[in-house]
Amino acid sequence: MDYPPRIRELLERAGATQGDAVVVTAKGRPYPGVLMPHHSFSGEDVLTVKLGNGYNVGILSGDVEAIRVSAKASPAKAERRLPSPRAGRPTLAVLGTGGTIASYVDYRTGAVHPAVTAEELVFSVPDLLDVGNLRARVIYGIYSEDLKPENWRHLAREAAAELEGGAAGVVIPHGTDTLHFTTAALAFMLRDLTGPVVVVGSQRSSDRPSSDAASNLLAAAHVAAANLGEVVAVMHGETSDADAAIHRGTKVRKMHASRRDAFRSLNAPPLGRVRPDGRVDLSERALPRSKGPVAVDDRLEPDVGMFTFYPGQRPSEVAGILQGLRGAVVAGTGLGHVAHDLIPVLGKASRDGVVVVMTTQTLQGRVSMNVYDTGRDLLKAGVVSGEDMLPETAYVKLMWVLAHTRDPAEAARAMATNVAGELNPSIGLPEFAE
């Protein structure tokens, strides 16, 4: 985007252009940094400079006393290509989908851009080339909330193709907001994995000093080369730049809007850690690589819904939600409860062939519907216990189960059968501590 008139006049007078190193003096104070492009959300009279600490500062044009160019922007670099494979190193496949992690800083201008080519994605973290031979493709370039079940199916097929094509592991950079839906979906759709499928995101964009993009992506690459045969999420394990945590795909959830350690394993400890030196420590619970071949079972039933119970929820609202569905997941209270006047609605849906699965809003812990009358009434009405599954995991699993059977009784049995580590026989203090 071109600069607005007032800003353009100041820059032309100083002979400054986007990407130049400048010192802007405003109200007697110097602001040394890189001249940033004008953003469509910036004010018409705001000049933006990226300071040496990585943060941007906006300066009102009326406050600018002088602009001095200390260094002109370097010319654009020629397009770089991934190096040729080297013998004796694992081949890692990178499948980009978008999100905060799939952006890089153009250090000529200080601007942040989405990585639209495989090379941009990899060269945003050059240390990746030290982990193994890389091949990369951008599958999608969209926000994670715009991903649909058909995108999950496509990713499953692409990941399987990479593993069958000789990749030791697959890394999927992904937006964080729905990352845990994608890991659960891939975990149910992929079997006999000959290497890990590692979904990774970042909470802070790459232009921020506190960005976790590079460290998370590098940790994911190390996990992709490890002896692991599961779908996992790899994210910061704490707020510092110490360990990254390896979460089972069906047991992970985003638990904070912005913290770098926003992701947690719930009702299960992490499968392992990635140390700052790149060492991957896996627990005995982690599944090793399979001999293959990788199997893809990507059928999903689209007519499945999910809703959260709240006090005062009207029976007519719930009936409307269930209309036309083949299955629904309810995030109930505590041990798996809803208000008594909703039970007849859920019972009618069950009798009509809708599979209704109960989970808990508390996230940690297990649904136990035999303790109180409310739970027992729900069981009598045909509601299926979701055990210790997260609501999102139960939602994806129900889509997968109902694509394989139209018999509600068989679907209930399948929901109670462990497929991808989504069900635990018991939950102890170590699991709750996470």
C-alpha cells in the first residue's frame, strides 16, 4: 500500500523509502529503526518505524521534526531454493496451512509477510536445514477458523502420501485457534504411521521479540525425526524458551488466548519434551514408528454438531440445534449434566436415531453419569457417556464413527472404544497436574 499524502511528503523531502534505516526525530526524541510500509489499518497521519528491539512505533506526522536516512534498503535477494538432499540425513516434509507461524519478517523492510512458497516457509527458520533434508509445500494459506472437515481429510491424505514417499516425518505449521481439532481429526484418520505427523503453531508473530514461531517450528522438526508413530502437537511447554511439550493429538487443547504455553495435555501427561539443544525425550506411552504401510481412513459424517449447556437454556433451542443432525456432542456441567427440562429433548433425539454424547465443560476429569439422578436420567434417555474425552475430540470422533455406521448402538460402542489414545482407563494426579 502506498503512503498517504502527508506521510509521503515527509519521506520525499528526506529521500526516504520503505525499508530504509532511518532516525525519526519527534518532539525532541530520536527514534532509530526501519521505515515500515503503511498498513491499511494505520492512521492517515501515522508514520511507522520498527525499532531495534523488534517493536513498532507509530509517530504522528505533526510531531515529526526531522527524518534522516542512515542506510538505504538493500535490494531484494534472489529467490532461494532448498538445498539438494544429503545422504544419511532424515527427510522431513513440511506442509503449510497458514496461521501466525506461516509468516516471516522481510528484514529489508521490517514488514511481516505470509509465507506463500515452500522456500519462504523453510528459510524463515534456516536452522531447520540442520535437522534434515527438507521438502516443503504450502497446502493452504488460510486462517485456522476457516478450515473445514474436508481440509482435515485433505491433510490426512497429503501427510500419508509424504510418509509413503519416504519422509521420516511430517511437520504441519497451523494456526493455533483450531489446531486441536485438526490433531484429533488426523489422529482418527491415520493408522500405522511410519513416522510422526507433527502439528505446530505459534502464539506470537515472527516480528515480535517474544515470538515463539522459530523455536516451535525447530522443535517440531526435531520431533518429526524422532522414533514416534503418532499425530502430535508441539508447542511451548512454558513461558520461557526452555522445553517444548509434545502433546498427543487427541488429548491437547488451547487453554489461553495469548500465552506462549497456551497448549496443555488434559487428562494425560505430555508424550515428551524437546530440550533447547534439540534432544527429544519421549515417554514410554509414546507409540513408536510402525512398519506401515500408512493407512488412511478419512471418512467423516458432516451432520454432527456440538453445543455447550448453560443455565436457562431453552428446550426449543436445543431441539433446533439437534434438528437434522445424525450426532451431537454436549458439553455439560461437572460429571455430565444438563437441566432436567432438556432431558426429554435429548431423549426424543436419541429415539429418533441421533447419537448424543455427553462431555464435560470442566475439561479435566471424566464424565460419570451414574452418580446423580440427573446423570442416570440422561443415560435412560439414551445419552452416551463421553468418558474423559475433550468435547472437541468427542466431536471429531463422532464424525468419524458415524461415517462408519448408521446403527446408534454400534456407534455408542465405538465411542466407548479407544482408537487413538482419546480414552484413559483411569486419571491420576499426574494427569490432572497438567
